[in-house]
Amino acid sequence: MTAAARVLVAALLLASLALPARAADLTVFAAASLKTALDEVADRYSDRTGTRLRLSYAGSSALARQIQQGAPADLFFSANPGWMDVLEADGLLAPASRRDLLSNRLALIAGPGARTDLPRIAPGADLRGALGDGRLSMALVNAVPAGIYGKAALQSLGLWDQVADRLAQSDNVRAALRLVALGETPLGVVYATDAAAEPKVRVIGLFPPDSHPPIRYPVAIIAGADRPQARDFLAFLSGPQAGALFAAHGFTLTATETGPEAGE
């Protein structure tokens, strides 16, 4: 290599080092309960396409409000159709991009050191007695989907009045899960997929599906972000490869694409 060539190579190297790190190609706002599965799905998509994804997890209510206030999200993946309805009514969803993708179950869980003689989930169960001096960990019951579903299930089974004044409420369902896993609360109500992701908790039982509204996870592109990359990732989320990953984490699929896999 000539001296001139070496100088050119060095200059190009220095220029590349001076460039800022490439920003995420897509920003996805997603319900906290999706984290374990969606992290894996996103990694698979990025490996396949080279697209960089920024995943922002929180309670669906908090994320929807951020989008209303202009937060720069490309897609929203909610744990509740209600918050997606709010954004759609506000004209904040790209036309023809919304779809219900997943469903889930609701579980009563116990943490390390909890009693072994805990009651089954049924009308008349003594949940208050099972709590002892502790509290029942739940996501916010009037805002966060897991809390809304949990409150509905407890009311349906006639158990709400036992525990309404004994709640430890968290901003999202993963925070509620952590309280139980750390032994801060003896019992909690979370999604079945959350319980499966945390080895320190055990499932006491699943709430009957008819004790609460159907748990649905809709996903949509945000208005103003409707571009090929967003459509491609939406297609991947709805396709068989992502579907298999979601199913492996305990989600039930409610919609899939049958055409060629996205990214091809």
C-alpha cells in the first residue's frame, strides 16, 4: 500500500469513528407484559433485516398517554383494546394497520416462602385469610390492563370486597410481579406469561376466562409513521416465525399472516 493510500484509509477510519451511533430505525411502545417475548422477537427481526429497534416498555395506559402527547413512537403494542380505541378515536393510528395479535390468561401467583395451603380460585375462596398481614400485588386497577382485568375477575368471583383495601398497586404488571418475586407481597394477580417468566413465583391457579373481558393485545402503526419499515415489522409480528416465539412464551395467537415472511 502506498503512503497516499495509507493516509486515505486512516482518514476514512477517523471519519467513521467520528460518526454518531445510528439511531433506532423503529421505535416500538409495548406493554410491559410483552417484554420477555418481544425482546426475542425483535432480536430475531433485527438479525434478519438489519433494522434497529428501540423497545419502550411500560403500562399500556402510560404509553398511550405519551403517544397522545406526541412521543415519537412508530408502533404501539397494547395489552388492552381500550387504550388502542382511545388512540384510534384521536386519529393517531395509521389507517388499516390495527390488528389483534395475541391473547393471554390471568393468574394468581405466590412468592417464595408463601403458604402451601393456599385456596383455589373459586367463589368464596378466603383470599384475605391467605394474605395474612400482607397485600395483594396488582397493576393499577383503574388504568393498567392487567389491573383492570384482575379487578373484573375478582369482582366476578365475589372476591373483590375481601381484598379491595389490601392492594399493593404498581404502574405496570411486571412491577407487580417483582413485588411477589421479592417476597414483598405474598400473592399477586398477573398474566400467566409473566408468571412463566419469573422462576421465583408459583402459579396458584388461572382465573376462568369468562370471569373477565377477553385479554387481547392489539398492535398498530402510529399516524405519521406509516412507512415500509413499519409495515414490514408489523407483518413480521403477525407472521409464523414471530408467532412461534410468542407461543413459546405462553401467548395464544389470535391473528397471523399467511403470505411470505416479512423481511424477505
